[in-house]
Amino acid sequence: MAPRSLLSAYLLVGLLNAIAVATQNSSAVTLTKPLLMPLLILWLVAEQRRHWPVPHRWLLVGLVFAWIGDLLLMGDGDLFFTLGIAAFLVTQVSYLVGFTRFRGLSFRRGIAAPARPATGLVRRYPVLLAPFALYLIGLVAVVWPTAGSLRIPVAVYGLALTAMAVAALNLVGRMPPAPAWVAFGGAVLFVLSDSLIAMTSLGPWAESPWLGATVMLTYVVGQGLIGVGFVTGTRAVDDLRS
């Protein structure tokens, strides 16, 4: 199947899953959720074929563990939730390593400047770290009183999630701007999705079908944008080098 068809199937299944969550159709949720990451993995495999640079291998590892996390979070109880967090922690670390291991080119105003060192946006402007730090402090502060035995795992996961988003923003300036911002937009949606999970499962917000559907929509679109942006951007840099 062509990569575009696989990506379309992924988005369609993601939409069906969100509708199933919103309408509390548990059978449809059970059917659609386990299909999401395998479809995105198949898209990545179809895109890469035999060419697997190191950053894309890390992207693949992240998607595999996201699938494991999806399956675990379908279970009930603190054990499944903790194991799900652990699986997604591997996902965040994998994305972080993939983003940082990417050997980019320097881009200024959308134009490649090979003579310059490839320095990302965050590295050029460290002040951009401030909103990420405030997000992490705020999230942990809100869920800490009610997280109980999951306080430390949630704090560690929040740190990894924030670091992943910072690394995604630091792609800007190291690859063409459009795919870099697409990948960062996906990271922001991933952060939003996990923040909503924390606020409803461990924090002060009550769970609802519509919040659950929002979690899935932001997760599905976020994962897709990360994959498409990162693969498109790294491929563009490879083409410029060749």
C-alpha cells in the first residue's frame, strides 16, 4: 500500500476512535485504538523502504513503544497506568534522541547556509526554554497533591515530554522551516494530549467523553505531524547534501 494511503487510513481510524470515545462505544474503541500506531508504523516503513538513517530508527522505536503504551492504557488499574507511562516514557526518550541525533544543515530565512554551523532555534535563543519550564512546573504542581504513588513517575514523564518538545522546537533552523514547524506542532499536540490525561486521571478535572475524544484527536494528529514533519525535513536535508 502506498504511504499516502496508509497515512489516510491512520487518520480515518483515528477519527473513528475519537468518535467512539465521544459516544462511549467501547467495542469500537477496542477495535480502533490498537490499529493506530501499526498503521503509522507501516506508513513509516513504506516511506523509508530500505533507507533507515539513525534518527528514523529512533522514530520507529518511539512509535512501537507508543503502540505498547496504547495497549497498556486500555487496561484498568494503577499497574496498567504505570506501565503505560513507562512505555510512553520510552517513546519520548526515543523521539528526543532522534531529534538530537539528526545532523542538520543551517537554515536562515528558509534558505540552506551550509557554511554556517547547524544551530537550532532553542540553542540560538535559550530564553525559549522558559515557557517549557513553566509548563512543567505548573503541570506537576497541579497533579502532585492527588497523584499519590504516581507522583515520581508522572514528574519524570513530564520532564521527558517537555524535553522532547524542546528538541522538536530545536529542529527549526536545522531543516527547512515548514517540516520543522510541522514536527514541532505535532510535539505540542502530543504534550496537550498527555496533559489532558494527567489532568483527568490524576488531577482536578473530571473525565468526560468529550475530553477523552480530545485526548485522542490531539494524540493522533500530533503523532502524525511529528512523523511527517521529521521524515520530510530530514529527507530534504539529505537531498541537499547529496
